[in-house]
Amino acid sequence: MLKCDNGSTFLFNLFKLKIMPSQFIQRKRALAFFFLDKSRDGYLKQSDFTSFAQGVAEGLGFEAGSDAYNKLTDTYSTIWNQFFKMLDLEGDDQLTLLEYINGYDKLIAIPNFEGILAGVARTIFDAIDTNGNGTISPDEYAAFLSPNGFTKEEANAVFQKLDTNGNGVISRDEFAQHQLEYWTSEDVNATGNWVFGSY
């Protein structure tokens, strides 16, 4: 199981007191929402995740309809069904920003939130690790950021921040820690804040 840092422990205590998370946490959630809203209509839907996956596949040079292309789109559909659909409080197969933020409040408050997040982190890692070698390369992370218009140089700058041990790849452990920091840490200097680029 992943280890909570001081920021996430603090956040769990806030929810017990029914206090809303800070504006910083809210801002990170909003950034992730708009990062994935490929239709730009103010809603998150499964089709946004399919569009996102197609953008990543194109960034990697995968031919539409190929096994690699289909595997990637299937994986992003799994990410929607495994995690984001749980935030759909109205049951209409789409999320507004407010619903997305409030849904996170409910999820973080449950005892198994850390386990849920760890499972989603593994699925996202596997989606980015397109060659399946157990690490994320700079090119793979650049493809992950490419649907949002990041240049190769901008993506590499983000990658350098996330490659915490400087060995040229992002490991599963590094990525899991980054995900935990992104969604729960109040530390404005936490490395995981860079998961979706500049924050």
C-alpha cells in the first residue's frame, strides 16, 4: 500500500471535520478536469477519454485500428470506468466540474481511497508505458501530454521534474507517489504537482 505523506494525512483530517480542501487542491482538480475534457464542452465523458487516447496514439505514431491503437483506447476506457465514473453522482454518464470536485470529496473520505487511487495509478501507468517495459520514457510521457498541445521540449521539461532519481525513466513507484501527491498533497512544492504539466 502507498504511504500517505503529511499533506494527505492533513487532508484526511480536514474531511473528518467536514472542512473543504484548500483552493490549491481545488485548482489541481480543475486542471486535471480540463486536461481531460477533449470536447471542451465543460463535461467529462467516456468519449473524452477515447479522444484523449487517440491523441496519445497519434503522438506515438500508432496507426488507427492497429492492435497498439486499440489497446490504448481500451485502457483509457478502463480508466473512465474504474475511477472517474465513480464520481458521477447524478448517474448521467458525464461529469460537470462541480460534480467532479464534490465526487472527490466523497472518495477521499472513504477508508479505501488510497487503495482505489493506487489501482488507478497502475492503470494510468500501463497506458503511458506503451511498450510495456515497466518504465515510462521521455517520449512516452511526451505522447501523454501531446493531446493538450505540449511541445516535445515542454514535455521533456515536465519529465525532468518527475524523474526524481534522474535515471532517465519514471518507475512505477515514482509514478504512484506523484499521483498520491497530485490528488492529496497541500505542499505547493511537491513533485507530483507536475503530473499534468505546469500548475
